[in-house]
Amino acid sequence: MATIRWRDRRGRGLRGPLVPPATPLSLTRSERFDDLVGSAVDRLERRWAQELGSIDVIVEQVPDPSVAGPGAPLGRSETATGERPARIVVYRRAVEARARGDRARELLVHHVVVEALAELLGVDPETVDPDPDD
């Protein structure tokens, strides 16, 4: 049985990558999501740099089914223990399933990070980010 190769009409095929590796188009969905979480944290660091310095922000694909309750959580916060610092965990798949479009995803990631940070600090989310749409 012959192997079928897909080529353009002149028989050349793809000669190299379509997009250079350093451009944003070459990032995977997971890498773009990590960038969204990073920009949400950067935005909050202007006001909460000291508090965020002692908190790890982590992206996980999906929540652990044994820990998650009904419904898919978008993220969680974990207080510090003796061996590890406090954590903010954002679940990529849950956020991507809930948000429709890039802007909605960006706002939802920011909202999840704000909620988790507010829970860790024991304050209202409005205190952490008074103007969430800015």
C-alpha cells in the first residue's frame, strides 16, 4: 500500500515552519493560558507585591476529582503549610470551557486569581482589585 503525501500543486509541500518560534502565533494554547495567568498576577503585583511574593501561582489542567465537589471549580487557594508556601491554583480546562472568546477568558482568569488572593488574604475581592474591568 502506498503512502499518500499531501503537497501543494507543484509537489513541494511545506518547506519550513509557517511561523517563527519566537512569535505569539507559535505559542500553544497552554502557553498562552500561562501568559494570561502571569499577566493577571502582574496586574495585581502593583498593589500586592509583598503578599504575592510569598504565594505560588500554579496552572493545572483539571481539578483532582477526589478533591473537587459538584461542578467544575475554576481555581482554588491553599494556605501555607510548614513545607510549602501558600498557593493559588487556576484550572486551565475549566476556565477555557466556561469562557467564550479571548477577552472573556482573560477576564475570567483575572477574576479567579483575584478571588483566590482575596480568600488567602481574608479580604473582599473588591479590596484586592477595586476596578476589575480596568
